[in-house]
Amino acid sequence: MDILETGLKWAGLEQLMECIKDPNTGQVLPIHFDNKTGHPCVPGLMPSSEHVDFSKASSTLRHLHREWSQEGNVERSACFKPLTEYLKDHFKDIPRREWHKIRILNPGCGLGRFVFDLACMGFEAEGCEISYHMLIGSMHMMNFVARAEQYQIHPFALQGTNHLTHANRVRHIKVPDIYPRDELMEAANYSAVPGSERLGISSGDFSVVYKQEEYMGRYDVVATIFFLDTAKNPLSYIETVANCLKPGGIWMNLGPLKWHFEPWEHAKREEHHTHSTSADVIDNNHEDYGIANPGVVLLAEEDILTLLAKYGFEMLKYEGIEAHPTGYIHDQRSMETNMFFPSFWVAKKITSSTEIGLK
């Protein structure tokens, strides 16, 4: 309910909170079920939620487990550490107090933990996210919590399969594992610029927003984690990264290629009302509609690496599938193993933005 209140305030609709509180006690009214749809609803807020909303809310809870709990650090470390270690080495000749001059963009930032960690390291960090569920969740975690482990969530309660015990299914996880405000204040001791001035998250479709001229050559680093396969057309992502990176800037990528818009995979998500974070479609009048464009391009990794060279990138580092096996929003106590074997690579942009394109 706190995250809902944050979202309503962000949207300028905080007066709606009065609709779901008892006018006499100020207590939040219980959730009821709509007689027509059978869906839970809150008095005063109509219409009742659809299945897709519950799917996204459930996904947000599991991402809270991944990004903002102690237990989730297993996955975070596997996915974040290769990139942060590379950054430390790549910029080792620049004093840490000057890392605020280095701009890093993290598309598909989810609930913002990696962006937050980058800011704590001293970098100027910007995330981009298309899901409003994730945007509001990250906003609340980083700006409105009062202490570490303030909340108890039950991230796997709505997931009914492969549990050894009922207690495992309904167990609680405490979030966040840290108090973000304290962490940023501590990080200020190592930077010439306060962390709050080096941290931001924008909303929108990455391949629409960051392909615009105003972002050309703006970033020193683009860092993508479990993101590349959210593209309908990966060429659009490559073009967008090439546009917003400075000449000499680097693109770090860690992830598999489980294409989210593969026709049968997408149909399966539609059938079960589950959608990936980046599958929210937004309306706009831009000539490039990003993930709203028709058509799907499904490539193997060797195709991606070939295209990188065509778009003016030089490979600096490549680690294959044996290096960083990891789950993703996975219940470690489940009877099912959800394991990915992502590659990790770093590519340097060696051409100017005006020279970019297929030759």
C-alpha cells in the first residue's frame, strides 16, 4: 500500500488515497472482490484490476526479492559483479573522487538496484525503465523507506508449483536489505558530488527515447543486464547504444538471448497473462515505436557480435556461458532450477555517431 501511495503522489493523484481509507479511523479499508469479475478491488478505485495487473504486481514482488533483499544477493552478485569489477579496472587511472564525471546508462533498470550501486561507487548513474510498476517500486525503495528491512514481502506466495513445503511458499523476505539514504551518505565521503545528484531513472522505451539527437554521444558507458533479449529488433538496440555512447565509450552486456517476443513465447505469456518488464507498450507519435513496432527479429549471439563490428564497435572482452551461471527471480528453495548461462562482453565504440550504420 505504501508503494501505491508513492505512485499516486508521483502521478498527482494522492487524493485517491482518501477513497481507500476509513474516514473515521484513517485505516486502510480491506480489499474486496468484484462480484462481476471476481477480481480483488479497492473501494473507490474502479475498475477492478485485470489479471495482467496481478501478474505485474507479482513480478514486482519477485524483483524486490532479487534486487532489494539479502537472499537476492546471490543473483545480484552473479549479474552485477562482472560489470562493477570491469568498471573499477577500466577507470583505475581516474581518482575515485572524480568518477562523478563518468556517465553510465543502465537501460531496463527494473527496480533500480544496479543504478543505485553505481551511484554508490561514485559514478553518475542513470536508469531507464518502461514498466510503471517497476518505476514506482524503485522510486519508493530509494526515496521513501525509513530503515533497512522495513517491509516483509511474500514473493513466492502466488507461485503454486514446485514447493517442498507450504511454509516455503508463504515465507517472508525482508526488504530493503540496506537503508538507501545511509548508503548514499556514506558514498559521499568518496565523491566530490553527493550521490543524490548523480542518480536518476527515466521512463520510456529505450530505443525510442535514447535514439533522439539530444542523447547523442552523452554517455561514457552503457550497461545492460538481462536486457538485450527484450528487443523486438536487436538492431534497434544496437543503433540506440551507438547513438548515445561517446566515441571511445564502452558497452557492457551480461545476459542470455531468451527473446521475449519470440512468437510462441509471447503467445504463452499472453495466455497466462504474464509480461516481461520491457513488454509494456506505450503510445507515442514518434516515427520509431520501439517495441510497439510490428515484426520480430530473432538472432543468435554470433549475429549480434558480427553486427557490433558493423556498427563501429571493437570487442574488448568476452566471457562465454561457463563463466557466470545464474538464476533470475528464482526461488532458491524450489524443486525447479531456473538457470541461465549468460555471456559477458564489453565492446568499445570506435566511430563517431555520424559514421554509424551498416556498411
